[in-house]
Amino acid sequence: MNRKSKIQRKTAETNITIELDVDGTGQYQVETGIQFLNHMLESFTRHSLFDLKVEAQGDTEIDDHHTVEDVGIVLGEALHQALGDKKGIRRMAHALIPMDESLAMVAVDLSGRSYTVLDLNFHQDKVGDLSTENVGHFLESLAQSGKINLHARVEGENDHHQVEAIFKALARALHDATRVVHDRVPSTKGVI
């Protein structure tokens, strides 16, 4: 099984290329122009055990919105493409991840139907050079383009800890949901 993909998206605002190997070992090469997003994607990669290469240039001189959004879109597309017909995958999974005083819950269903429910309550406008309002936007963009039903909730006092716990929980949930555990498409419809 070759569960790899390479996706490029070029717009007037961004130029992004992502290479993904779902059956990797947690290797990464990430450059988005947003250092905190780099840090979160590196953490995501380590905890999902996906191999990930991200090359992104965007209009970060304006703000981080377009780059964060488009990285989420391309990562979702890459995951969707790498999984193909999804034959044999677990499909649904969840993770509950603590980070100091913060606690994140992420549940996913790789159902082919995108839907996002978020309960994120950050205290600051930014963590490093990443706007906290764009964390939810990243998750929504990933879910929509990846055709994922995604629920995410986090509580805590430190925004850095909250965001990092979300990315780690997302990583663990996606790792578990993408594991091959049988030889059928996991749906009564026979397709996802």
C-alpha cells in the first residue's frame, strides 16, 4: 500500500506544496513563513507519525490568514488523496491530550463528509506570530478539503499550551483513524 501524496496550490496570495506519507515515521521538513505554525506542524508530524514536507510562501506581510488557511486546505487534500478509497482504515478515532494546565479533545471521522464543531477559547490575539483566530480556521479548512468530520475542544489558561495540545490531539486522532485494521471499506454503503 502506497499512501503518499503531493499537492500544490498556487493562488495570488500563496504558493504551497505539501508532500505527505501517512505510513511514515514522523519525519518533517516544514517552512510556512509563520514560525509558530511551523512548530505546530512539526509537533503534529511527530505525534501522527506521518512524514510531512511543507513549502509555503504567502502574503504574511499583510497577515497570516491566507497562509494558515491554504496550508490547512492543502494538508486536507493531501490526506484525502493519500488515503484513496480508505479500504481497511479504522475511520473514526479520538484523542484526549493534556499539556500542563490545558486539555484538548479531538474526534475525527474520515467519513467523506466534512463538518467541523469547535470549542476554542483563547485569551490572546496571537501565540508567537500565529493569530489564535486562525487556529480554528486551519482546522475548518483541513476538515473541509480532507472531507473529515472533526470536533475539537480545548480548555486551559496558557494559549501556547492550548494550541499545542490541539495539534497533538489532532495528530493522534488522525494517526489512529488512518490505521489499516481490516480489508473492507469501513461503511455500510461500501464506499466513503
